[in-house]
Amino acid sequence: MLRIGLTGGMGAGKSTVARILAERGAVVIDADAIAREVVAPGTEGLAALAEAFGPDILAADGSLDRPALAARAFGDDESRAKLNSITHPLVGKRTAELIAAAAPDAILVQDIPLLVENGLAPLMNLVLVVDVEAETRIRRLVEYRDVSEADARARISAQASDEQRRAAADVLLDNNGAPSDIEPVVRRLWDERLVPFEHNLRTGTAAPAPLRPVSADPEWAAQAQRLIARLWVACGQSAIRIDHIGSTAVPGLPAEDMIDLQISVADLAAADGLREVLGTAGFPVKADITGDNPKPTEADPAGADTGLWAKRLHGNADPGRPANVHIRVDGSPGQRFALIFRDWLRADAAARDEYLEVKREAEAKAAGLTGVDAVDAYYGVEEPWIDAVYGRALAWSAGRSS
């Protein structure tokens, strides 16, 4: 199923976004609600807390006296660790139960206030961050939640910074305006990205590749790093390294809005072994591509599927962030050239200008065409140029090494 992480600072309006998504059909799992549930009266969680911190943390009616617990549990690191050792496993167990109970085609939204702080973003298919300026959040907490200003500032300062949350965000939802402003934004997100994403994930469909160069986007590097973090979770020790390659890895170079990533593995068996786990993680295989266009190099009698230039190609199911994931054997010609070509373009302004002209020509050739015809026309211009500069890039790399 599609797993969406929803987070934001205190007073940002996560509950409003969660409500809108639930109304559209999402299964919402609220981490705060679960944290309260597992320490409700009569639970093993509450009993364990009372045993660890004493009966004084209980109110007269037997419920948890949260201020009393906070006074005991947050006084030092050892007490905080003891609290976490009791509550975190219970929250994790209950969360797993709710996830298991959701339908296979569910769009699952996990509302997690400390998603960034706890490093959970790579476990999600997509992270939504509700973004509101700190001073606005403080005002909302004071006016609508009866929190003192000093307490509001202290709580906000203890959380991740706005910059840290924005760095983790695949989608940044601006909620600085009126309460009604966010609703149409979330509805469009649901209709145009989340629903198609779930369909693509379930059917093993990669988002189509754009063929028109656009102005360089300074966010490409951060987007690539978020995808790389998810790929590391999926690949584990099967990956030797994961790199951002291709045109979007070259700062300032106009390019197709397609993130290219490379997973380096020990052999093709490892590459094929990643097929299922990557598909589950949202990166379905593109089965019709099993090798690179061989460059002028030594003979490759084994063929495209298993030879020197063999690779496996996956795409991203997210229609809002097209990506190609190339899996190549570490040290193979294709793996080495992907890194050399990127670094050569980063270092050589004339090569970048030359490549951009080729991209413009390829775009013109593909204009008016669709589907396979457009792809063939585009790469029919680009690939011969890359073949022609293969030797130049390798010579540049050899000179740099020497």
C-alpha cells in the first residue's frame, strides 16, 4: 500500500490536513492518538509506567497524570530512555496492527509529529510537511489551545527546525493563510498525485519520462537525496553505493525533469534480486530495458542482458517525481561512465553548453510525436552524441587521475 508520512510543527495544522485526506478516502493513523491509547487506564502500558516511575504519576481516577509523568521522566536522559523503552514498543506494535488491518490498495497516512526527529522519512513513500511560520504557530497555540507563549516557544524550540522539516518534505503544504485555503490544495494533491501514485505502486507502473528540457531546478539535488535514502532502506547491504547521476546531477544545466540514480551492486544476480523489494518500495522495474547502448570499447560477446553493458532499470511510481534507477555492476563500463560523464559535465562548461544544444535538437525531433516514437526520436539524437564524446570524457577522467 502507499504509505504517506504527514508531519509539521506544533500548531501547523496537521489535523486539518489529516481530516481532509480522511474525507477523500485515506486511512489515517495518528501517532499521538496511539500514544494515548497504549497508556489508557487498564492497559499494560500504564501499569508499566506506574511500576517504573511510581504511583504518583496516576491521577485520582486512575488515569495517567501527564504533567506528573513529565516531571519525573524528562528530568534526565536515563529517565527519558526508560520512558521510551516502555512506550515506543507499544506504539510500534499498535501501529503495525493498524497498518496490517488496512486494505492492500489503501492510501495510508501516518500523522507523526516527530517524523523528522525520529528519522522516519525514508520509510515512507512520500512525506507531506505542513509548513507554517513559527510566529504564526505560536500565536495559534496561545489563542486556540490555551498554551502560554513561553510554553509554546519552549515546545517549538525542542522540535525539528523549519529548515529540517522542509529538507525532508516531498510536498510542502503552505498553511500560513486562512483555514479554508489549504483544503483545495490537499484535494488536488489527492486527485493528481496520491491516487495515481497508489495505482502505479499497485500495478507496478513507472511514471512516464519527460522529454522536454526545463530550466535547472536547485531542488533536484535534495529530491535525489530523499529518493536515495529510500533506496538504501530497500536495498540494504545489496547496494555498494547509490549516486545521483545524469543531467539533473549537474548544477545549473537545463535538463529533462527526470532524476537519474545509480545503484552499484556486486553482480547481476544482486541486481535481479532487488526487483521485488524495489517494486514494493515504489520503484517498479522497466523490464524492456536490460542494458545500456554500448560505447566504443572492448568486444562484448555476452550481449546486452548479461554482458559488459548490462544493467537493470527501474522507475519511480510517483507521478510527481519521475525518476530512473539504473542498477549496474560496480566497476563495469556503464557504471564507471555514468559517474565520469556526470563529473566531466560538472567540470567543463563548454561540454555542458554542447550537451544542451544536443538536448534542444532532440526536443525538436520529438516535437509532435508521442509514446515510443517520441522516445526513439529524442534518444536518436542524444545517444549518438554521448557515444561520440565517450572518449573525451574518459580522457578527461584519466588526466584528472594522473
